[in-house]
Amino acid sequence: MRRASEIKAAGTWDAVNAIDRVMLDAGERHRRRIALRGERGTAFLLDLPQAAALKDGDGLVLEDGAIVRVAGKAEPLIEIAASSLHELARFAWHIGNRHAELQVVGERLRIRRDHVLEEMLRGLGARMTSIEAPFDPERGAYGHGHADHHGH
């Protein structure tokens, strides 16, 4: 089986050159080692020295130099808007205080659908919209982030 042991960060390689694509949700994209099969049938073993949080648009470099594109699978999310950056920071603090994963997208926040968090945010005055989109949550200050593993 072919092996991928290097990640090219999204935006640092030309995605039109990808030989295949793997669609993975946020949980499936935090990996060290797993057998994968692309949409066009390319079978390979992702074999990294340490677990990495793969991002939508990253490229997995196979031993022969071919690249398989990582695509984030759409997930049911809530997008949170606020009337000010101060209010947005307050919402982020409350979400983090509940140890929930969070993605920052411009001046909006995204979280996975969760009726308890939604009720809390509604009580704080958040404007929320249900969406389906790839989810790339922040990995945390103490976790092993995405950029730590590129170029290996």
C-alpha cells in the first residue's frame, strides 16, 4: 500500500495537481495513522510521526510525490454573530468555559450543533444561524496543532 508521511499546508501547493481527494470531518482529520481511500480509488496509509490536525485544502504527499487533497466534510454547525467584537469575545469565552470546540471565521464563531450551548448563547444575546460547512476548530494552546507537522 502507498504511504503518505508529509503534509503540504493549504495554499502552499497547487490543488489542481492532486491525483485524488479524501473527504473527512473534523474528528477524522485529526490523525497520525490510518488507511484511507480517495474518491477516485487511491488507497494509501497516512503514516505521520505524530498526530496532526489536517485542514481543508491540505495535501498528503505520497512516497512517489503524488498528492491527495484533504477536503473537509460538511457538518451541522451553528454560526454565531455579535453586535461588537467585545460581545463576540464574551461568547467565545463562555463557549471555551464549556470546553466546546470552536472555529473563528472572520468576525463570526462556529460550533457544532448543541442545544445546551445554543440555549446559553441565545440567553447571552447571540445571533445564530444553522449551517452545514467543514469544521476546522482551534486546536488549543497545549495541543499539537496543524502547523507543527508540515514538512515532515
